[in-house]
Amino acid sequence: MRIIGGTLKGIRFNAPASLPVRPTTDMAKEALFNILYNTYDFDNCEVLDLFCGTGNISFEFASRGIKSVTAVDKHSGCIFWVESVIKKYGLDDIHVQKADVFKFLEGHKKQYQIIFADPPYDLPTIPRIPQLVMEHNLLTDNGLLVVEHPSLLKLKDLPGYQETRRYGNSSFSFFNKPE
């Protein structure tokens, strides 16, 4: 995995093979960040990265000058890896939390401009993510939830759904705060 933009552009990370992850491809990540970077002022954005895994997305946000990132994952190995990269590169704007994402969403009150979720593709409760984000009012008024999921899974009937963009076997579904 590599950072594709910002101050850390070009840096490659080799996460331990033992981590239970499937990092977002560079092609899909580049497309996503083109959308986000042209929509939001990263200097003033707070981001929530759910199922952060290797920290791939959190590191990309930090490299591009995001105000702060809260990265959440329940796997101890992922947390240890992300914390080690944060320390190595001085990425003090990333805050890591070890937690089950669904319990975290149910008990969390802070709002974010961008929430990114990259759950395991075999997780049967992926549709619950947008529901919890909307139920608990975790998006700011102009906020955006992006859920990465297998392209065969359709999320268009969920609250706040805007569109889906497909990148091979992976898709990003975008959600706004419902009126």
C-alpha cells in the first residue's frame, strides 16, 4: 500500500501479512480522494475511519492535511500497526480507538464531515452502518458517509443514500444526512 497524495506521497507501507485486512486499492482510493478533496476543505474537516485496518485511508487523510482522524478497529494487531506508523511519521492528527465499530457507533455522539467505513466484505451487517450513522446523527449538515462494499451488495434503499460508484469488485456508496 502507498500514499498517493499530500506530504507523505509515494511512501509505501508493508503492513504485516497476519492482519485480517483487504486494503482499498490505489485506483479506488485515488478516485475517492479526487471526489473528497474537491468537495471538502481538509484543513477544517474531522474524519471518522471505521474498520480502519492497516490505516491506509487514515494515513491518506493525514498526508493531505486533514484536521483530525479518528480511526476505529477492534483487531489488536491493526491497532498496534496503525499506532506504530503514527509514531514513526509523527501523524498526531490521527487518534486510534480499539472498539467494535457497531458498539462505537451506538455510543458515540460527535459529528464528522466525512465518515469512511471499509468493513469486511463478508460481514452480513454492512447495511447497519448507514442506519446507525443516521440514527445517531453522526454527520454534520454537509457531511458525507462513504461505505466501501462488494459491488454485488446494493445499499440504495438505505436512509441518506445518494449514489454508488463501482471500481471492479469494490464499490463506494455515498450517503448524506437526510433532510
